[in-house]
Amino acid sequence: MKKSLVLAMAMALGVTASAYAANPFSDVPAGHWAYDSINKLAAAGVIEGYGDSTFGGDKLMTRYEMAQIVAKAMAKGANVDKLAAEFADELDNLGVRVANLEKKADNVKITGETRLRYWNYDGDASDAAKVSDKTQLRSRIWVTGQVNEDWAYKGMLENIQTFNHSNKGEEDTKFQRAYVTGKLGGLAVTAGRYGFTDFTGGNIYDTRMDGVQLAYGKDVKLTVGAGKAANASGLGKDLDSVAEDMYYANLGAKFGVVDANVGYYKFTDVAAAIDEGASDPDVAIWTVGLAAPIAKDLKLGAQYLKSDMDEGDIDHDGFVVSLDYKGAKAKEAGSWGLFGKYYDQAAGTYIAHTMEGYGIDKVQTGYSEGFKGYMVGANYTFAKNIVGAVKYFDLEAKQHEGEQNTLYAELNFMF
């Protein structure tokens, strides 16, 4: 039985009489009628023989052993329909077993990023804070586990090594993300410790939070969330906690090529005092934004922000205008982009800003009054998954004299 089946396999794979001269099995002599066929199947990985380097041609195979050979032959493109029909039950069982193994192997995925960052400061805030430059190596390891078809778990371990005049070799490792994503009916759910960048592009809040987010819709999409704000460093601030509780809602819509959004953000017990007598106020921020292409590869965006924080004679609102041309793509070597922003933000319009510029805010004046200024930058993909960027910030205080310039550069390795 075994000899005839092996010959049938060899014929299905198109074996010729002089396919291979090697002899992988000690019990199949060169003059054997199936010598070339057996060698071809062995070279193709369809048959493996026994652990003692023998083929065992005089032994009877079990149906399951034969099904394994048929499955391997099918994977090589062999036309073995009759054999597949004969061993259909065994192949089904084998298929279930293989599928389960593949699913288990793909169930957990590990990705990561290493980012080398450099800041160079020049201005009044750097003098007051006694900083001139800083170098940082940030490494992140992401773990994604599929719970079922609709739900997944995500976690992130982060290590930061900082090198400057005041804390040479300082290192910190934390488990920064741990959350689940999934579906409940038509709702997209995120729950746990997740990263949250506000819908203005991070001009209000860009760090992690502990909470729940619900989203509904596609072209018109409503997103709401609530939770605890994270620890973070703001513009010129090094805070244990930027705020206590936070709530947000955003309605985004797409009208042809135009993206529009309106948002509401509420923060309680904000740590940044707005004047010398203020202490942990609550802040509500309303936003309206538009973004659209104005030429090929060129996109213009604008965000208006208004705060209800009591700031005396300081502005209660602000705006950010952005311009982006092309953009570096991690998987496309040689791709590049240019970008810029202009900021004019009262202190109550941001809680944990996304930008890398070091602000004049609070460091020089003793209280927050906001900032204004611009940023210009460029990015470039040096090789697949190796992307660099450089940015220059020129910022000044909203009312008091004081200017702060920051040159920032980064190099990202993604894996």
C-alpha cells in the first residue's frame, strides 16, 4: 500500500525518473523502482521517514499518517483530489488542528519602537529653569492579544533614559498602557489605560488616561470618554498630575475633502494655577476645527479653542493653524514631508500639550498666561521603518516679555 501511494504522490508532483541523485533513506537502495520518486518527495518536504533515517517501505501507514502526507502535497500544489477525497475526514481533523495552532501562534503580536530624541533650548525660560539641552532614549514594547473576533487586549512597556546636566543617566521603566478594544453593538469601545490625543491634534491634551471611550459612526462620528488624567509635563511645568478627572466629547464629520469637528473637554482640579491666587480650578474647553487640502499633497488645518477658566485680563481663547506638505511614510524609504504650525493659546486652552517646544509659560512669570509662536519642521524616511524628524519652535509669553526657542530632533526605529 505504501509503495503505490508514494508513487501516486510522485506522479502528482510531476516527478521525473532522474529527479534527484541524493539518497536520504538508508533502506531505499539506488536500484529501487521508487528511488527517484521517494527522493523527490523527501526533497519537497512531503515525506520525512522515521527518526532512524529509514523510509520503512514495508510498514503499513495509519490513515492519519497518510493524511499528513496528502496535506503536505496539497500545500505544494499537487493535484491529489482522489486522495483528498479518500482521506477527507482525517484531513478535516488535521486542518482543525493546524488552524488552531496557527491561530494560537498569531494570537499575541509584539511590536516596538526606539526613539532617540534631542532638545536644545535657548531663551528666557531655559535661563530660569537652568536647562540648555536634553537627550533622551525612549523604547516602547507593544503587546497585542486577540481575545476573540471582536475584542483585543493591548499593553505597552516603556523605558526612558534621560541624559542632561542635572540627571545624567536617569532611567525610568513603566507599564504605560493596558486596555481592551472591542465592539458592543454599533459602538467601538476602548477601556483601561490608553493613550489619548485630543481631536485638535494634541493642542489640549496628549498623554495617557485611565478611563472608557465610546465611539459611534463613520463619516459622521461621535466620540465620548471619561476617566482620570495622567501625570505629565506641560509647557514649562513638571507636574505630579495635570488634572484629576477628565471628560470629553467630539463630533467629527467629513464633507467631501473637508474634515470638520466640534469638541468639548472638561478637566477638574487642574494643577496649573492661572494666577497667584488661583488653586486647582476646573476647566472647560470648547473647540471647532476644519482641515482640507488646498493643493496637491498640501493640507491646511485650523482649530479654535475657548476656555471658561477665570484668567483675569488674560485671553480666554486661542487658535492653532497648521500646514502639512506630503509626509514621511515608515514603509517607504525616501519619502519626506514638511510641516508647520502657528500657536496663539491662552493658558486655559491646554492641559498637557503635545508639542516638544519648551514654553515660556509660567517659568518666567510665576503664573500661567499662555503662549504664542510658531513651529516648522521636516521628516524623512532613511530606510524602511527608520524615520527622522527635526522641528524648530519660536515661542513667547502672551503678555509678559520673554521668548523661548527650541530645536528638537528625533530618530525612530520601528519593529
